[in-house]
Amino acid sequence: MEDTHESCRTEGGARCGCGSMSSHEHQGSGHMSSHGECGCGDGHHSHSMTKMYKHAYMDALYQAQVERIRKRIDAKFGTTLDKMADAVVESFGKMWESKMAKIEAWQGLESKLRTILSEKAKI
């Protein structure tokens, strides 16, 4: 069964919204009422809620597993990870400062060139 909410249509051609098969495919299945209306009722809504709660449960389980693993990694490798983080921050800090110095140097050059060209224009 598709979950597009567009495939089920009543006999009049209106969309049902349940995501089931079209009315031609429903003949004999009991899905369509004698008035051409969808008979899915709250079934689709409860199915959506079930999917949502299943996803939430799996997500919470995943997060709980991550937290437990994180605690064990920190206990076993915390000091090493701290040293590595310090090294990364120090190195990236130096790279950042270097990039900022380059930008300032280029801006200084552009300013000097503008000054020189503006003086030439006055002559």
C-alpha cells in the first residue's frame, strides 16, 4: 500500500486520503461504501499514529544507546580525546589567525592602491 495519500479515489473521483488503492481495485474488498465513499475511517489515522510512535520509540532507543556508548567512550578515552580536541583547537586557531592576517594584508594593499590611483586622478 502506498503512503502518498493520493491513490485512493471515491467512485466520483474524489481522493479518499487513506493512501489505499483506487476504487476500481477495491471492488469486493469492502473499502468503498455503497455511496462511493472511502470506508477507511479512522484506520488510516491510527496507522499514522502507530507509525509516528514507532519512529519516536526507535529514535529514543537510538539516543539511549548513543548516550550509553558516549559515557563509556568518555570513561575510556576521555583524556586522549581532550588532548586531541586541544590540538585541533590550537591548530585551527592558528590557521584562522593566518587567514585573518591574509585578509587584512589584502585589504591594506587594496586601500594603498586606491590611494595611489586617486592621487594619479588628481594630477
